Amino acid sequence: MWKSRFTPLQEKVSIELTESIKQGRSHLVSAVCGAGKTEILFTAIHDALNEKKRVCVATPRTDVVLELAPRFAEVFPQTTVQALYGGAPQSCMYAPLIIATTHQLYRFEQAFDIMIVDEADAFPYTYDASLQQAVQKAKKEQAPIAFVTATPTSELLELKKTGGYSFIPSRYHGHPLPVPRFSSLWGYDKSIKKKRIPKKLKEWTEKRIAENEPFLIFFPTIELMQQAIPLFRQLDSKIEAVHAEDSDRKEKVLHLRNREIKGLLTTTILERGITIKNVQVAVVGAESKIFTASALIQISGRVGRNKDFPAGDIVFFHHGMTVEMDMAQEEIKRLNKEGFPSA
């Protein structure tokens, strides 16, 4: 069972969410990365399971399912918890608590008494009307939906008018969010194509290796990342790379968490849903269109999540600053002001 305690803000939001669900009212939980959003769900889910109700926690990303499923299994040891995602082991029975990608909801119809959509702003859910319809179809007609995210869209924020709404501007451990810094990296793509890691990026990586700090380096494209991985392995052979089609990415993330490898080069597939103790993060090509403000906020949110390592480095290496980069940095600063008004 879960042995930690709620912070006052977590407890307040947990009560608000549980009350909304009991009233059959949809609810939005907007909480910064590292606020302890998953823990906030436990009480509502516990009450529902005690009432013999079926609960689904859906999320657009497989990696989030892989992160959440063992946590729920540990918290609810007397309940069968089933994880559904592409390539998951098949089962002919459905558990009372299901953790699934939103794509897996196509197979259900009026099956759940409570639907929770975690990372509700993530691609592809917000861009695919059929996935949103699948969520509606999978739940029972009067069942409420709880949406949970650190970066709510304007559409999700409309729930403030019609449903329940909760907001947490600070992390569970009481430390501010690490603010990303900007560092120019001119012609980084040309350097990598010429089989050379740009100087600043190389020095940043060497520092992480020397100080034995796990790291994530985000790339804008798979092609550029694949060109870079042999160059990084010259710095240390225990550096891996992952992307959406990598069948071994679950194991590679686990290896990083267990300190069996030094770091991971990655696409935006790991922008959310993973927690690595003391991880340091760099974004290469932060000016690229794929790095929206919400993506950059989520990426920044990987840093400083552990109470023993509440700070850390998050750097946006760029070939020219963008509005999205500025928006991400300013939003993190704004949240820190809300969470620590006297600081």
C-alpha cells in the first residue's frame, strides 16, 4: 500500500477530485510536473474499487502506461491491475482497474464507471477526434471523466466553467521548478553530420559522465539522433538512444533508472511520464517546431523531481530562440511565483 503522506495541497485536490467523481461530475486537475498527480488519484480510485466500480486510467503514451501500471499495482495489491498497450500480453479477461493507452479504448463500450485521462493534452489525443470519441464510448453514459495534466489546453480549461477544477502550482517536495536556460548551438546539425559533437554539447555531456549524473538529450528528429549516437558512444559506450518505434525502449529507460547506462538520446517520446532520480536534461535544436511550449515545459519537468535532488540542469541548446522557448521559460517562472509568492 501507499505509505507516503499528502502535502496540504495534494490533500485538498484529492478531496476535490473524489467529491466531483462521487457527484458524477467531470474534473480537471492542473498540476505542475512533479506535483504528485498520480498520488492524488489514489483516494478516488480506492473509493470506487471499494464500491465494486470499474476504473480506467487512460493516457495517450505507452511510456506513461509502463510507468503507471506498476505503481498502481503496488498501491492496490488486492486488485488486479491490467496494462493495455500495443504489444502488451493478451488476456481474455478485463480487470477492475485498467491502465491503457487511449488507442486501446476502441475495444470497449460503456465498460467503465470512472474514466481518468492522464496527460490529457498529449499527442495524439488532443489532435485525434476519434480518440476523444473512444474515451466517451468506453465509459458508461453517466460516468465522469477526470482529466489530469501539467499543461492544460484552452479546451481543457473550459472545464473550469462546467465541471470541477483543481490547481497545484508547486511540487510535492516544496522546491521550485528548475528554470530552463538557453544556450546557442549554431550549426549543430551540420556538425553532427560531419561526425563532430558541437563543443558546448560535448562539454555538457562529459560533465554529466564525470559527475555520474544520468542524463536525457532530446533531439528534434530520429535521423539526427541516429547520426549522433555513434559520436556519443565515443564519449562513453554506455549511452543508448530511443524513439517511438524502438521495441526496447522500456528496457533502456529501466537501465537508465538503474544506472546501468549513462544516458539516453531521445525524441519527444520521453517528454512526459518518466521519472529518473537526479536526471539532467538537454534539448538539442530547441527552436525546432516539434518543441512546442507545452513539450518544452514537460521536458523541463523531468528535472528535479526527487526530494533528494530537487534541482538540476535543463538547457535548451538552440540555433535561434523562438516564441515557444520564451513561453515555456516564462510559464515555469510564473508557476514558481504562484507556488512561492514570498520568494
